[in-house]
Amino acid sequence: MNHDPHRPAANSASLSGEDAYRRLHALGLVGLRRNMCIAASRPAGMCERCKIACPHACLTIGESGPTLEPTACSACGMCAAACPTGALSVDGVTLPTHVPAQGLVLACERSRAATDAPVLRLACLGALAVNDWLRLTIAAGDAPIRVADDGACAGCSNAPSHEAPWRSTLEIARRALSEAGMLPNRLPVAMTPDALPNSNRSNTAIAELPIEGRRRFFAGLSRSLASAISQAATGERVSSSAAGAQARRHASVAAHRGAETRVLLQHIASSSGQPHPRSALLPALMASDACRAHGACSRACPTGALHLETGHDDGQARLQFDAWLCVDCGACARICPSYALDHQPRAWRPFADVPVVLATIRQSECERCGALFDAHEDEALCERCRKTENLARAGFALFSRQHRDTPAVPEGP
């Protein structure tokens, strides 16, 4: 694997502290943007996608986030592909900014497939996330994107189950592109060596393809995700509603990957003559009438996908959910004190461009503390103040009973 010359250095002047890309270990090729990592900013165990995806068990999750054992790491990049926010990346995993008219063949370093088409070789094709396939397809235009499927994964240590680790991701990308209106002949496709263009020639030369690092291709991603993707991939601006959702995530992990997917699919749909994709792979969240606007769910959400809006002139609170920022952790449903939330994992659902309102709750001002709360009937106190008052009453009643039941001390000898 070659070092990516366009990757910002750890001491770059443009990035510092939690925003900077830093290698997990000086001898390894895996790097992290800590401000985008759920495991580095939330309770241990909330996210272990990278650890689970690693075929060599060289990643561990501690209180400060992932750590790497470099001697076991093969730099396959599957940890980065599995990261729900895009916090992890691997040096050497790069994408082209331009695809020649004859198309592009993707192959792993173990593959011996021969072709006259330009070839992009990676340590493992499992390093490509869905967004990588979407970007490649946009960069290719009408040129074909092919994958050399020669069975090399069956004997590779990066595929302990002997299944190609890239296949399921490619199928998701193909389905997403189809839902966005892309024609079947433009979809990336896996092909056997015999089916590759001119692969029957034994002395064919593999063309050199100019490659540019993905971080330079999407320059400014850490500063302004929406505008960077719009300018680099689409030339358009995202809707004000999407920008508003970005602005509301003050203390949340930056979920760049989900927001990026939405913009890329919208661009592909627009190029295909559709107003938006028909469906997308999204989680779902539903709220029952038991929701009382505690706000515990939105505080637990690591990416700001769940947001409680209060202070409206109509005296109502609105619980909003942006499925594109959701990373399927389920923390909101587990922590809800009213058991009002039902989280459902990712499935193909109708495309959602803006956050949806899960619940609208009428609020009143607590007479004791002034906090806004969901008032049922004639309640004058919020739940916290009611509990405090009930506890005080119970304590006073217990004290009174003990005092009443204590026999009087007789006077005199």
C-alpha cells in the first residue's frame, strides 16, 4: 500500500485537535478523526462496528475510542467501510476523480485478472463503502465500472468466511442506484476474468490511471460537509432543511457519511430525471402517544438524528427524526423513560429528504421550576417536581408515623 500524498498531516495547520486526522498507531495505516467517532465520545459499547468488521481482531474499543494492534493489521480497510460516520480511513485507499471512456476495472492486489481496461487495485475491495461506489459511478458517467471477480477472496485471510467482503456492499449500491433511476447498463457489475474486456490476451498491459486521494477530492469535508459534497460531486446546494439539520447538531458526532449518501443519491436521481430516489436503505423510528418530551432520547442520540424542538409560540414541542443521520445504535429507544420509541433497523423505505416529526406534544410551564413539560389534564408540576414533592410527602408521612408510634418516656424514677 502506498502512502496517500494528499492526506492531511497530523500537524496540519488547517486541522487541529479533535478535527485532525491522526493514525491510531505510528506503525499502522488506519487513521481516525476523533470528533466523528461515536466510540470516542460516547459510553463504551455504543458503537463497535469497526471492531466487528476487522477480520484480524486487531482493533479494540476503549474509553478513548478505537486502538490498533499494527502487527496484525493488513490495511484491508473493512473497518473504515463499516464505520457509520466515516471517522476511520486507511492510507492508500484512494478513488479516481476521472474514469476513462473505456471504463474502470476494480481488483484486489491478489487478483490475477488481465484486461486492457484501466485497473484500480486495492489491498481489499471490502474497503469500499456504499458511498465510494456511488462516487465512482458519478465520476464514471457513461463509462462502465467493473469488478474483477476471480474468486481470490476464497483463499484470502481478509475473508475468513470465504465470502467476498465487497459483494454485499456492491449489491446495496446497485439497488440504491437503481432506486435513483440509473439504467441497468450503467450500474457497476462484478465480472469473471473471461468476461472482462480483452481479458483473453496473455500479454496485455494494464493502463496507468491517475489517482487522487479521496480527501483532496472532497476538500473541505470537515469544514462544511454539505457544501463540499455539493461542489465536488454535484455542483448544487443542499436544501435549507438539510442545512438546518446540520446546524442543530451542536454537541453531536459529525455523521458525514449519512448526509453524504443523501446528497449523492439526490444528484443521481436528478441526473436521471427523477425528483428524488424512490427508496433508500434507512432505519425507522416511531413514537407512541406515551411520548412526553423528556428530551432524554435526543440527548442520548450520538449524531443528532433525533432532535427535540421546544419554545414554539404555539406551546408545543416537536420530536424530529432525520433517518440519514441515524446510525442504528438504538440508544434512544433504550433510554426513553416512557418506553414511547420503537426503533427499527435499516430496510428499503421511501426516500426521505427532510426530517420527519415523530410527535407533537403540548407543553405547559411548571409552576415550581419553570421548565416546560407535557401537561396531562390539570397537572401544574413537571415530572421531576412531582417526584420530588411525592418523595417529600412520603418522607414526612414516615417521620410522622414513627413519631406517633414511639411510646412516651415515663417521668420520674
